[in-house]
Amino acid sequence: MKMSRANTSRICAWALFISLIVGWELFSRLSNMSALVLPAPSAVVHALWSGVKTGYYWPHLVQTGTELVLGLTIGCVVGFLCGVVMGESEFLRSLLFPYVIVSQVVPKLALAPLFIVWFGFGMKSTVVITALICFFPLMENTLTSLQQVDPQKHELFRMLGATRLQTLLRLKIPSGLPGIMAGFRVAVVLALVGAVVGEFIGGSKGLGALIIASQGMMDTPLMFAVLLIITVLGLLVYQMAIAIERLLLSPHLKYREKE
């Protein structure tokens, strides 16, 4: 019964998607709306295929992918370490947390001109913007997860004479891993947003810069094609995050099943 319901949901989802595409195509062909405003899906596919065939998109895709990976890695590593440090030290948490909040409430777009002045146009400023956007979700989830450890298990570790480092590595982090990985999934999605937005402002190459270029050329099909590439890239990166989460959580889930 569950499989049939799942299959029915998938069929309905695909049917809805196909209906939307067909309706969009018919509307574009039958209406008098200019292709500059809303191009037909066939025009978007043609622009996409032409760019793929000629290799036009690949340098931009590599640029955005590199910025995404670097920004995500830096932001997540720093966010995780800061979450652990503030989770282990109440003094540092009280000292640093207000500054962390202030750094996040300021819109990154407002800081982008400063980053361009400090780091110049190109990859560096975009990576910094991406890292800052990825930093907070992982830091917040790590901090929260470390503080929600079962008190009985914590007391057991204390009675067994475990050191603070042993308690952190063998109890707190493994117990808080589901929450930490949830923050990682959010950071992955935001990383692509940060990379594209950073390219809007200070990039000369990349998918975000290509959208700005297509706007300047009044090439709406190209803009939609790039948006489609960004969507597919985001879905692939998110699925990779889910795969990593399952890989890390599988021992944790097996342990909980034994309990």
C-alpha cells in the first residue's frame, strides 16, 4: 500500500510538471507576449543545448562550482568549530554570540561592496560571501545540538571518569550529529545562493555573472537556461549532502536500534 501511494505521488508530480510545461509552451505560442518577457520552453531548451554543445556554459559552471565548494568548506569548518567552542565554554558563548548575531543580521548584499574593496573582483569576494552565508546555520545547529545531550548519558560519562575531550568526541558530537547534519543541509542550499549572488555583484565569470550578461544582452532564453542549470546544480549538491548525511548517520541509527 505504501509503495502504491508513493508511486501515485510520483506519477501525479510528473503529470503536473508536464502539464505546466505544455501549458507554458501553448501560452507562449498562442499569446502575443514577447519572447523577451516569457520565452517558450522550446526556446529555453534550444538556448541550453546550444550552450552545452559549444561549451559556452562550462567555464561559468566550473567557476560557480569552485566558489560553492570553497565557500561551503570554509563556512562549514569555521561554523562547526565555533559551535563546538561556544558549546563547550559558557564564557566564550556569552562573549562571542552577540557578535555572531550582529554579523548575520547585516545583509550580505550590503557588505558586498566592502568585500570587493577588500578582496577585489572575482572569486575571493564571492567565496567570502558564500562562507559567511554558510557559517551561521552550521554554527547554530552545532551549538544547539551539543547542548541537548541526554543528561543521564552525560552523567554516566562523568562517573566513568571520561575527560572533557572524550565526552565531546564520543558522546556530544555523535549524539548531536542529526542536528549538525540538518544545519549542513541548509548550508549547502545557501552556498549556491551565496555564490550566485556574489557573482551578481563582483563576478566577471560564473553562472550569476552570466545571468547579468544575458540581461544586458536582452537574451531572456539564455537567462532561463542559466536558471535551469543553477536549479539542476542545486538539486545535485543537495542530494550529495543527503548522501553524506546518510553515510555519517547510518552507524548512529544502527546503534539506536540496538538500544
